[in-house]
Amino acid sequence: MMNMMRHLLVPNRKVEAILVQITEHNWLAEGQRIFSSDDGSHRLIPLAVSADSNLPKPFSNFDIIVCEGKIDERIDTDWWNHLTKLVGKETVFKYQESWPSSHEFFGDMMIVRIDDEIKSYTSEIAEAKLLSHPSIRLVLSDGGVMGEYRIRDLEPIGARKESIIYTEKIPVDSLNTKVLIKESGRFISCDPTVAYYSTKLQTERLETLSLAKELRAELNRPLAVCDPFCGVGPALSTLIGEKGLVDEVLASDLNSKAVELLFENLQRWDKRKYPKKTDHLKNYYTDRIIGLADATKLSKNPELTGRWDLILVNLPHRTIEFLPSLIPLLNRKNPSLIRGRVIVAESEISSTNEKINSILPSILPGKPKPKLKIKRDYSSALRLCSFEAWISPED
Ligand SMILES: C[S@@+](CC[C@H](N)C(=O)[O-])C[C@H]1O[C@@H](n2cnc3c(N)ncnc32)[C@H](O)[C@@H]1O
């Protein structure tokens, strides 16, 4: 069967630079190889299906050739085969349940969680993952989320540079962890070593989008959205991307590195200028209040209270504690919505539901009482849940 695919036709002298950028976008077709044009003056770079149909500059300077792809037969995409060669069949069998069969892609990086039991095979795991995923540049081991900023504890365990795999003495210039991720058709700048961002929350963000559309229909006007734990802004990316859905935005975070990335993202999404460096909460435009702020103190500023139709509360281990300080921010002249995430023991879900209902103002008639929905396991005992609360206007 012919495997017709798009290739970017790049003059030989530009291949190296363009390849770096294509890999950054994660647009290199996995398992396919780059090959020479008939006259030898160009290289044909195979493009992944996810690559945009209208490529931006500088890629748009080159022709796209649709032709049969050439499978890179040197690449075995099954990581178990590589692992077996590196550690032997018996060792693979011995720790059968512990090997990280799953992983998270993060641009051209991969994040893997390595059980204590197999820590001594970290280098082999990194090497096997890199050998089986030729478009991955850097593999990081995941030590979990930590501290107030909810940043992941990530350690580089392997890298690829100019086709050479390193699991020790990783070259410094391979350690860059700032990447561009494409989500719901939009680019998000992020760096998991300095600010929280999870690729796993995409479905959650789409659910928030659908609730926001429901509220927009109820109010019959674009929404004022407050995201006081916004991180690098992924929830806003989805909401702002929907034409006519959002008007005013308050986006803030306590982590200055997250705000720096947020400015970079907003500049791209809004096509308006924002500072390069982080700064305190400011009205940059009539419809944009952005910057560094402690969410629990926002309601001390009377200019910010009674103003927001939709509030996002994404600090799951402290949502219940912070909820009372966020309620004054709601616009109570009309129906409003709080969308929150909570980490709780399964045994405490029903008491937490009661607590949420006791903290919140009265619920909009016709809407159900807020209730935690389990989204996934956080640990053996804890569950990651989300809820939505439709709040009634004040009498
Ligand atoms: C779980 S992350 C969510 C980030 C973002 N909303 C997302 O979905 O990617 C929680 C964020 O809350 C921020 N944070 C923690 N405490 C805060 C506070 N008191 N005020 C404002 N932001 C806070 C952290 O820095 C972190 O970026």
C-alpha cells in the first residue's frame, strides 16, 4: 500500500535549521525518513499529520511535495524491544508491572514516571524511549507535583543531539525545557520545570468551554471571565479562542514564571502587546487585567469585586479553603458560574459536597446542586474531582 504524505522541500543548506524548528513544533512524521531530491539539491522532510495545513513562516517559504513516504527501517517503534536488548529478557520479566509502559508527550519532550523498584535502570529506560520515539529530544523523569506553584519535579534522564543519544553528561544545550504545545488548534508556550501545565486537562478545558457557552446563552452577552490560578493560561486559550464568548478577562497567578509565559501566550492569542517580564496585576487593556497576584487577596480590591460571570478555581488541593475568598468576585447581578477542581479522599466526597454547598451562595433555580464528579485517581486513596456551581443573582 502506498503511503502518500506531505514533505517539506528544503534546500540542503537550510535543512539543519528548519529541522530544529519542525521538531520544536512536533511536526516531524514519526518512523519516516528524510530523503534527498532526485537532483540532490534538496531534502524532503516528512511532515506529521498534525502539522498545520497552512504552514506559517518560515516553513511557508518552501514547497510542499505530496509523495510516498519512506519508512525509516532503522527505527523500531516498540520500546519493549529496545528495553529487552538493553537489560535482558529476564530483567524485563522480573519487573513486568513496574516498567513505565505509558508516558506523556510534552512538545518534543517525554515525561516518564519511574518506580523506585526500577530506578537503577533509569538510563536504559531513557535510552529505550529515545530509540523508539525518534522525534523526542529530551526525556524527563517525573517526581510529582510540588509546592505552592504546583510545579513538577522533573529530572532530565536522556537526550538526543545530532542523532546521538545521551543518558549521562547530557549536553547543556539539550536541556531546554521551554516548548510550544498545540492544544485545540492554538499554541501554548510552557515550561514544565518552572510553571504548571498539564496536557491531560484538555478534556476538562473543553467541558469548561461548553459550560461557558451555556452561560453565554443565558446572559445573552460575552462573559467576564476570572482565572485567578491561571498558570500559563491554557483554560483561557480555549475560551478566548471561541469567537464572541469572552469579553473581559482577569488572569493572575502567584508564580512569576507562569505570568511571564502567560504574557507571551496572550500576546500570541490576543495579537496585542504585553510585557516581556512578569509584573503585578494591571489593566493592560480595557478588557484585560493580567499579572502577578495572590488569588485570596483579589477581593480586597473593590474594583475587582462583583464583576465576573465565570470564575475558574484550579488549585485542587486548596479549592475548598480558598472558595470563600473568591465568592465576592462574582457578578451577582446575573446568574454566574464557578468551575472548580478538588482533590479529596473517595470516602469524603459526600461530606465535601455538603461543605461546598454550605460555602456557596444560593444556587440558580433549575440547576442541580454542585456535586463532585470523579475525573481520575490522584493516588490510591485520593480522587481528582471537578464541579460546577451555577449561582443565583442576588435579590
Ligand atoms: C494546578 S495549577 C493550574 C494552572 C492553570 N490553571 C492550568 O490549568 O494549567 C495551580 C496554579 O495556581 C497558582 N497558585 C497557587 N496558589 C496561588 C494563590 N494563592 N494565588 C494565585 N495563584 C496561586 C500556582 O502557581 C499554579 O500556577
